[in-house]
Amino acid sequence: MKNNEDKDLKDSTNLGGRLSRYGKVSGTMAGLAAKLAGERYLGLPIEKDEHARQLMTALGNLKGPLMKVGQILATIPEALPPEYAQAFRQLQSNAPPMGWPFVRRRMKAELGPDWESKFAAFEKEAAAAASLGQVHKATGHDGRLLACKLQYPDMRSAIDADLNQLKILFSLYERTDKSVKTAQIHAELSERLTEELDYALEARYTRLYGWILRDEPHVHVPEVIEELSTSRLLTSTWLEGENILNFVDANPDQRNRLAMNMFRAWYVPLYGYGIIHGDPHLGNYTAREDDSLNLLDFGCVRVFPPAFVGGVIDLYNALMTNDTALAVHAYETWGFKDLSKEQVETLNVWANFLYGPVMEDKIRPIGEVTNGIYGRETAEKVHKKLRDIGKERGGITVPREFVFMDRAALGLGSVFLHLKAEINWYRVFNELIQDFNVESLRKRQKDTLTRFSIAS
């Protein structure tokens, strides 16, 4: 046992372990780049399906942020060939967990040598294992069930290694396709992933969300247990619930209730406070017996400038009234620069897709799936047009806020499609934004972030 425990730590924390990881990550990403470049420039055939499967396995076994980056890349239109995008979509939060010797050593480092005495019970087997850490179920001395999220060691070095290697993939992408510039996408990924290491920040976000959603009876947020938490261990109350996809064959009323609760869990914070939960992964929410929703894992939260949220509503109004000048103003508010008439028209195609469900005053599904992927046909159409325009004018720099804004919209849309939810999205959305005012949002956001000691 002792040898295995030492090996776990050696592989993860010492210089040799870090160098080994750099080598594995470099080999993984360089292998992808070399094979794709070989096919494109030298005509060398590759078995893309098999290579994609091997790559997905390598990322999953590495743990760390590159696994999460793989999931995110799969949502960016044509950032990867379809075979790789499909494989990366299968990357789940459940990586192989670390064993009990590792857990015991890490818990001792966080809570001291008497850490076990601070719990009435602590399960040795991980309840879930993700890219940056794993969760164990425990019981407090007051009888409450607890979730203990324990970070893997030396994740800072892992993030540095993985994000540096991600540049290989992005540079290859930009050499072969100049329609979208990826620097801001990389910057956004870097900042959000670094934030995910700070469990003290995540604890503040968890409390913030509990406060923001305090008047939402059908959305539940865990309570942080301060005395059992550190910067690398986050202990909160355990919320019982089922995977929401277990309800895809439920009766229509139940499926619609679940969809409405998800809609409010994500968009009440956005339009009320300029804040969004940036990771709509299936493991981050569960459904209760009464169809209310548990919202979990606040490591990836995005605070938007109030003007950005105002731009979201401006663009909606522009599309509803065919006001091109207002649409351009919205895009410029978001950070797009020097857009041509053709680029604006092309962006409007994507915008009309995203806003489509809230532009019709009728009960309807959120959309439809093409080749198993929500939004794929529209995304490919827009990307092709941007690529054609880019040959003449150069590529569009995508504002960094879009990485997680689009991800949330598409991620939630996919779940609504699985649930076959049919709702009057127009009325739900307009009720949510009817009193929206940028200055009111600015003050409310500032007061709320100050209340929970979160930088804007």
C-alpha cells in the first residue's frame, strides 16, 4: 500500500512526474497535428476514427484540464475534423479515480492528521472523478450527507502544460483555416481553467449562486461547509438527484417542468446579475423527485460586463425588427471590430439560429438535431461563409466571452432536445428581460460581487 501511495504522489507531484506529463501531452497533441498535417499536405491517409479513439483515450487517462479542453473544442464549429469532434464529445467527467492511499494522503495534507475524526463517515470509493479532482461522499457529525471535492496535486503545472500544447492545435487550425482567429479563445480557456483550481473562489461562487437563486423554489444549490474546506478541498452538502436524461421518456408535462427549471437556473443569474454557469455538463445538475433541479459544481462561472448582456438583448431586438444598425452596435459592444456587411449578415445567420426559439410567440421545441449535434448544420454553414469571406478580408477575432456563452446555449439546447421539451420560449424569455436595464444590472452586479468578495 505504501509503495502504491508513494507512486501516486511521485507520478503527480515531483519534477520527473511533471516532465513525464509534458511529454505525454506533447506527444498526444503533436501526434494529432502531425497526422492531420500529413494528410492535408502530403496526402498520407490516416484511419481518423481509430486515431480519434486513441486520442480520446489518451486525454481521458491523463486527467487534468486537457480532457475538459477536448470537450470544449468539440463545441467550436470545425475546430476539429468531424471524426475527432465526435470522439471528443464522448469525453466524460468520469476519469479513472485515484485510489484510497492517495485520498488518505491528500486529505491529511488538507485537514491535518486527524482528518477522519472530523467526519462521522467517509466513503473510500470516489462517487465521481473529473478532470481536476474527484468527489467522495461523507457524513457529518450532524448527520448531513456531504460531498468532498478533492483536487489532484500539482494541477497548476498540468494546466500550464496542457494550455501550451493546445497552442499546437490552434496554430495548425489557423494555418489551414484563417476564417476564425483563436487567440481570444485560448485566453478565455486559460483564465477559466486557472480559476477552476481555486476552490476558495468556487466556494464563494457557490454561496453567491445560492443567494441569487434564493427565490427560485425549483432550483437548489449546495451549502458550503467552511470548516471542512480549503483552497484544494471543497466540502458541501450532498444533494440527491437523478441524471436528467433518465427522464427522456417521462410524460410531457414532467419533461417541460424539468426544462423550465433548467432554463431559470441558467438564465435568471445571467439577465439578473450578468453571471452564467459556464459548464452545462450533464454531471453538473440532477433532478429531484419533485422535478426541481440541483445545480452543482461552480468551478466554471463567468461574470459578464453589463454592457455585454445589454448587447445580447440589443441583438435580440435587432433581429426582431430587422434593424441592421442595432445589430452592428450589439456586435461592436461585444468586441467585434471592423465587420463588413457580409460578415454582419453571416453572423446574423448564427444569431437567428440561437435566438430562433425566443422569436416565435408559440409553443415549440428548442430546435432540431442534425447528425446527432444541435446546431451543427447552421454552424457549418456560417463557418463556411466566414471562411470564404476570410480569404478576402482576413479572419474574425471571436470575443472571448463567446466561448462559454455559446457553450451554455448549445449545451442547454441539447438537453432540451433530449427532453423533447415544448415551451413558449418567447414568453419565458420576454418575461425574464422585460425590466432589463444596463445601469440597474451594473449596480446589482457590483453590490452582489462585493457581498461575496468576488472581483468583477
